[in-house]
Amino acid sequence: MDCIFCKIIAGEIPSQKVYEDDRVLAFHDINPIAPVHILVVPKRHIPSLLAIQSDDQELVGELHLALQHVAKEMGVADSGFRVITNTGTHGQQTVHHLHYHLIGGRQLEWKA
């Protein structure tokens, strides 16, 4: 598979890990847009939000618990943060592996 996130999960490409368990990996984005910019990904390849199946409900819950953990570890849980998942061309999805951007560490603006 030619998925950059699958290669990071496999250890073929280095990353700056923040959190890892059996099913989830979180690591620093290489092009951060804020002081805190962490990617949280399932270790199993799921192409996008639209590819989540009903049997993925437990994994999606684990992703959200990992997001909570990362927000606390990165010191943004109290001040606030944003969680984004890009889906499809118009959503600016460039890596077709489900992932969440946890962004914080400064006052965020909303630009559509």
C-alpha cells in the first residue's frame, strides 16, 4: 500500500509520536498551522470518514478518547482546541487514510 500514514504506522517513515496504543497513533503534523497540531489516526487503513462501517464504532470511540488524551497531554484541554477531519476533494483531503487534526495552542479563527 502506498499510504504515507500506513508507512508511519509501520515505522517505515519516522514521526514524532505523542500517543500510541494497539489501534491508534497520534503524531505531530510536519506542516503545523498552530503551536499544537497533532494528527490522530487509526492503525487500520480506513480511506475516509465516508468509509467508516458500522463495525468501526468501537474504533471511532477509541479515536475520540485518544483525542481527549492528546488534548490533555499537549496542554490545550482547558484553553480549547479544534478537531478537523478533511473528506474528499472539496474538503481538502490529501491523505486518503482517516485522520483527525487536533489544533490548538492559540486563539483560532474560523474561515470557510
